Amino acid sequence: MGISTNTRLLGVAIIEKNGLVDYSVRLHKSSWSPSKANLITASLEPCVRQYSIKRVVLSIPPRHHQTKAFTALRTHLEQYFARKKIPIACESIDSIYRACANDAPPNKKEVMRTLSLRFPELHGFYQKELRNKNRYYVKMFEAVGIAVLHCQRQ
């Protein structure tokens, strides 16, 4: 399971045998609070149960983008998966951009394009995101990318 999160958007991707099984983005509009962390982890519970998750990889933004709220959420997620005895790894978000860049500059658009070529089911979301004024599906693409990258390293 790949997770790309901040305190507002949560991207989730499930990879099984290098195939994309499930992917989504979830919006949590409320302001940050410890109960919001509980709400975010509760939103992951159906995926954890349905797919019998064995490993989780969490994308981590650069240190200068990590707020106190994000750090609290990360700790909460780590504790949640530890209680379930599911190992959790952390990868820098930059590793996704470097892996998907090929010869192009490493940016969000290139990550989405590369992943939509690898997984045709994402192409519609890629097209939609190109038209969006405010980025929405980027977290989902980041979750897919981090899950794929982690599977390749195993």
C-alpha cells in the first residue's frame, strides 16, 4: 500500500504483483486536530482489511514542508500500522520524481504522465488533472508512484 498524504488530501494505492489493484484520493476539509488524524486512519481501515495489507510505504515531503500537523499525522499513521503489525517504510517524495523523470525535468506533471502510460486506467485522471485549476489527483499519483517504487526495490 502506498500512501501520499498531507493534512488535507490523502492518496492511496494498492499494488499486488506489480498490478494496480486500487487507487483513490480522499479529501479531509476540516482544520487540523488529533481527531482528524483518527478520521484519516479510519478511512484507511477498509483497504487494510479488504486487501490484507502486508507492507505500507509513506511518501515524505522535504523537511522544510513538514509542518507540526504533518509530523503528528505521520506519527499517528506509524502507530496505527504498528498496532496492526504492518511494517511501514518512508520514502522521500523526491525519489518518485527522480524515478519517473526519464529524460524530462522531474515534476508532478511528468510523474502523472509516466504513471498514466504504465497504468492506462489512470489516463482519465491524468487528463482531468491537467484541466484542474487546483491540484487534486496529484496525491493519488504520488501514492501509486511510491508503491511501485517500493515494490521494485523489494
